[in-house]
Amino acid sequence: MTTLLKAPEVAERLKISIKTVRKWTCEKKIPYIKIGSSVRFREDDIEAWLISHYKEAIS
């Protein structure tokens, strides 16, 4: 079973603000799940999302 993260944990891992995590959630830019009225993020989904959005710098 994968670990479920809260918005502050995702913000810390991505080095962004909690406000940005919540904004991206509302805009459906980042994968999340709803459990009742709570929003959680699967650790595996966040890792896959990061990899899919990785862009190499052009040298």
C-alpha cells in the first residue's frame, strides 16, 4: 500500500508553498484523491507526476 500525503507534506517535498499545492489541486494539475472531504496525495502518484514533468536544461 502506498503512503498518503497531506498538502503540507507535498509542498515540503516539492519545495513550493501549500497555497500552490491547493491551487494546483483545484486546477487538477497535480494528481490527488478525495477521501470524504479530505484531499490526499499518493506518494507514488506524486513521484510519477514529477518524472513526467521533468525537463532537461538545453545546453
